Amino acid sequence: MKIQIPNNWFYELLFILCIGVTYFDHFELTFGVWSISFLFSIARNYSISLLKLIVPYVLILLLAFFVSFNYDHKLYFMIRDITYLSKPILGFLVGYQLCKKNFKNVLKLLVKTAFIIAICHIIILISAVLIHKAYTVADVRYYSGYFSDYEIYIFVILLFHEKFGLTYNRKKLLLYTIVIGFSAFMYLARTNFIQFLILFLALKGFFVINRKSLLVISSIVIVSVIGYTAIYHSNPRRSADGIEGFLYKLKVAPMEAFKTKINRENWVDFNDNYRSYENIITIRTVTKDGIWPTIFGQGLGSQIDLKQEVWLGDMYLRYISILHNGFMIVFLKTGLLGIFIYLFTITYFFRRVETDIEVIKQINLLFLGTGIFLFVSNWVFLGFYNLTESKSILIGFLIAYRQKLLK
């Protein structure tokens, strides 16, 4: 078999590295790789469409910067917040720039990258089972990763390969779809399952309001309510392994991030509803000092006091500046004004580019699904502010590809 090295191999390598590095769960490394890739791929011009997406994120960063002059936050945390809040901006730019360097094989590069990540994930899964004896849902996720937005996107694109103009032979298409789909499923992430459902429905056109779409969405809601009711009344045990343990996670999911009262002395209540606890403390922290912090937030370097040390990731922390909720982190840094601006970053994805080109129509639908999914992702997983997400690069990439097709 003849191996062909593309002329733009360097930029393809940069793209693969930018996506792959996020799976190491190391923010400083991710930010470093993305920054280097940005410098190596700066474009001569940028589309208005990309700037419309980036500007609100820039405004949030600038607002947090100026508000911080009213507080005496530590310089280290201010600098760290600058990198956190600029991560989506950097991701969109890197994705856009690297796409402009890879126009001859754009979508196939996306699939190839997902396939490489999926193979690595499956190898890690096997080693987790054979070496670490990871037989429970919690152990499997601990050793092999907690989520993968990128693989879900590519899996959905593969399911609609004809509409995206992907030309693979049947064997290669099946291989890519099965491997990437299996890898994405084995993260066993509730948010990824919701993401898949939303993106799939979007590409099927069921979020374009008509009689058929209303019937389909209503049927899904009814089935979901019946399914959840069955799970709730089956009363799965919290300490159970395997499927029962996963069902318990589904049982507590609807209220996990929406409870308004948490008993901090009750370990189960506190642990199961920790995201809600963060939200409660954030709102109290921002609003306790009056109307101005409520409107403008507390700026770069601001933190919340959890009132006790909590195991987060790899250490115990009491004071934190990065939360699980994208809306809450914007509220902490920039108040209600920041939330108002932040909503514009989501409505961006509901704007359709009028065209007769089929691929662009599919990108429009994919962006529509992304906008709907962002309401879920921001509430429980920080949206584009998630420290280990890579979908901002994918979005920037697709914006550049859409621009090229329009020309």
C-alpha cells in the first residue's frame, strides 16, 4: 500500500495535535499547543461571520478586565482567568486558520483525527479493563476519560456522510463509523448522549418547525418522560456497579444542576447535587454586595468560597474561580451584563446562511443543533469555556469551510 504524505502535512499535524492535546486534561499544555498553532497559521484575512462569533467573547473578557480594577484580586488568578476566558477565542481562530491551510481534504481531516483519537481511546479502555480491572462505569470513566464532544460531532457527520459529500468506500465508511461511534459511546457520558440526540435531530431537520417535527419532538419527550419515570421508580442503588450505577446517574441528572437547597452536612445530597451547590454559592457571592456587582460581576481573579474543601479533579479546594456552569462563570466575572452578552454567542448558531449548496445547508443544521446543545452544555459542562473541550476548534474550522464553499 502506497502511503501519500500531503503537501500541507504540517498543518494537518497541527490540527491533530490541537484536538488530541485536549484529551490529556492539562489546560496549560492545551493552551500552549493552541497558541503555537495560532502563531504558525495566522491567516491574511478573516470572515465577518467568524468575527461576529468572537466579538461577544472579547467583550466578556474586556468587561471582566475593567471590572477587576474595583477589586484586590491576586495577580496569579487574574492572569489565569485571562487564559480561561480567552480559550474559546483562541480555539475559533486556530480552527479557522488551520482549515484555510487544508482546503483540499477538509472533512476527511476531521474524520481522520477522530479515528486516531478513537483508536487511542479504545486501547486505553482495554488496558483499563485488563490492567486496572475497571469493571464499573465509574472506574471505566476514571481511567479512560469522561467525555468527547469532538467524536460525537464526527460520528454524526459520518451518519450523514452523503449530505456532507464524504466519499468513502463502504468498508472504510463502516470502519470509521463503528470505531468512532463505539469510542464515543464508551465515555458513558450523559451529556454526550444528549449531544448526539440533539445533533442527530438537527441534521434530520426536526428543529425546523412543521407538523412532522412537532410530532417527532413530542414523541421523544413522551418516551423520555416514561423512561425516566420507569428508572426513577426502579430505585437504582447509588453504590451499584455497571448498568444499575449508570441508571442511578440518570435518575439524579434532572435535578443535579437545578436544586435550590443543598444540605452540606449530608454527603450524598452534597455530592449528587454539587453543581447546584456551586450555582447557589456563586449567586450569593455576586449579589451580596449590592446592585453593581450583580450587574457587572467581580472581574478577573474572582473566586467563590465553597465553605469546605472539596475534591475537584486531583486536589482538595475550598476557593475556586472556574465552575461547572458556563453561565455562572460569566455571571461571577461580568454579572448580568456579561450573561446578556453571552447569550449572543449562542444565538449566533441559530442564524442560517442562505444557499443552495447542500453541504452548507448541513453545516447550518449542525450549527443549529450546536446552539440548542450549548444551553445544556453551558449549564453542566461550561460550554466553550470547558478547559478540555475542542469543539471551538471544530466550529472555527467549519466556519472557514463554509466561507470557502460560498466563494
